[in-house]
Amino acid sequence: MYTVASVLGGDIGKFPFQVYRRSGSSIKRDTKHPVARLLGKKANPYMTAYTWKETMMVNMAVWGNAYSNIEFDGNGYPKALWPLDPALTQVYMDVDGAVYYLTRLPNGQIRKLVPDEVVHFKSIGNGLVGITPIEVIREELGIQQAQKRFLGRFYSKGTQVGGILEVQSDVPLTKDTKDVIREEFEKATAGLDNAARVAVMDKTMKYTPLGMPLKDAEFIDSAKFGIAEIAKIYKVPGYKLGISDLKYSNMENQSLEYVKNTLQPLVTNWEQELDDKLFTLPEQERFYVKANMTSELRGDMQTRAAYYKTMIEAGVYSINEVRAMEDDDGIGPDGDKHFMSLNFANLANMDTYQNAKAGVKGGEDNQKGNPIPESDGAGDESGAG
């Protein structure tokens, strides 16, 4: 559970959440807006942006809800984001349908907050609050705890669960004799310290093991099953939890699936909540938050090089934009230019394009005094005239 929360917290925490501004058809990144500093530098005087994002994601993974109180400055702009303890924060709805939050601050004070004062990231739930995934997997966790208790007893008893010690004798053994034989045998086999010792028995004795040996692969598979179930509920690939033996190519495919099916929905959830709570209604017409997930999608050097080449040739990215993605400095104003291949034309304009090319060629030939090439039929007619 800790590993899952740590993986999700680290992956969301490392994404830069950037502020963008629309101006007509132009969209540019805005680094001057107060929200840009909160999400890119420091969320509050004691927490960096990464620490705040990681904390919120861990709370969301463990509790199903993550809350932060928004502190505003005198001009109405967000000044700081203060995480609230999800164990001490509750969401209520009054008889009029108004939603409010009650939380206990670290100093013990009970405070009532309205939705506009709270950033609330929630998992799947009733729309008002999220349901903690722990509730969903509680039964599975109970099975794992039972397995741990079994393992504890298993190891404490040595290499075998139990067995029957048969004594080949025509005379029934007395209780004292059985106790002596059992005691001597257990001294040689019980406990971790004696796990590799050999039990010396009389030739009239035969030992028949019962139960499951430690090396039994089925037991290992059952232990892995519990972790796999938790990973499935959180949609975290097994290789991130150390329970998968994948080749590199398959791992790369799973990484892409992880980004698309796990991280992308979380990021969209965060982006919409941040837009709604950190910008005023007029601002929401121009400003929005977007997470830069390029680092997670760009793959190895060869894949990135091919991707950048295609995007530059299609005119989507400029050289400076590509260099910025690689955390390199721009090359100046020329690097902001976009390029497009001249080998492409709109299908609707193909006839016009071809006719224009033919017309230009004919004009050039006339200017040089060269005759315009004609078909054989046209030549015959000309000669006859």
C-alpha cells in the first residue's frame, strides 16, 4: 500500500503544472500569474510545489480525498495552499443544498470552509466525496494479513508444516516413550536455527511429511496475488511494485498504458479542480492549468528524436520548443520559426496547383524563345498549315 501511494505521489508530483493564457487564437504559457508560482515553485512558505503535489496525491490514494485550504491575498489572488488532514476534514450538505467543509486545524480549532476556499481532489465516489480505495480492498488486505500470520508461524516451526513419525514396533509405545521420541526429533528440526540440520532416527522409524513445503511455488504465487489485486485496483503496473518479470519492450508498452489509463485521468481531475478553484470566473475565460506530461511520454533518445523530427517537419513544433522540452536554451528568434514541407497540397487544390505549375513552365519557355512542346497531332496540323 505504501509503495502504491509512493509511486502515484512521486509521478504526479514530478509533473510541472503550468498556467496558460488564451488571447484570441494565441495560447502562451504565463509565468507571472500568482497561480503559476504556487504550482511551480512553492505552494506555501513551508512546502515546495513538488512536496505539496506529492502530499495531495498520497492523501487521495490512501483516503480517497485530498484537501487544501486556499489562502487569498488582499487582491483576491491565491497566496498559499495549506493541506488539511483528511482524517480531520468532513464534507457536509445543509438542507438548502449548500456544501461546506468542517476541519480541525493543528491548533485544535474547528473551522468551517466554503467550497471556494478548498481545493478538493477526490477519487471515485458519490460526486461529493471520494471513497477510499482501502474500503474496496479491505477484504484483500485481510487475506494478506492472514498470510503474514501464517508465514510467521510457518517460519517459527522450521522447514515443514508438520508430519507423522512412524515407529516400526510390535509393542505399543507408552506415552513417555512417544514424548521422548517427539522431543528428540523436534530438537533436530524445529526452528530457523535447525533448518538445515539432519534428524537422526532409529532404522525402525519412518517420517512422513504433511502439508506444504516452503519451496512450494503455489504459496509464492498466492502471496503475489494479493499485491497484484491492490495494483489492479489502483491501476498501477506490476513492474513498478516489483512483481512482474517483463521484457523491456513489454515494460515500455505497460508504461504507456500506465500514463494513458492511470496518470492521465488523475491529471485531468487535478487540472479541472485547479481551474475551478484558483481562477475567478472572468479569469477562467483566459487562464487554465495544464500538466506537462512530455517527460513521461517521450521514451528513449531514438524515439524522442524521431518524434521531434516528425513534429518539426509537420510545423507543429519550432526548434526552440523542442529544445525547451529537452531543458536546453533556445537558439534565438530564428528558433521560433515553424517549417512546413512544400511537398504537400490540399486535395481540393491539386488541379489548380498542377495547372499553375504547367503555366509557369510554359511562360518560362516562351520568355527564353523556346517553342512550347506540342503533341504529335498538333505538330502535324501545324506543318500542314
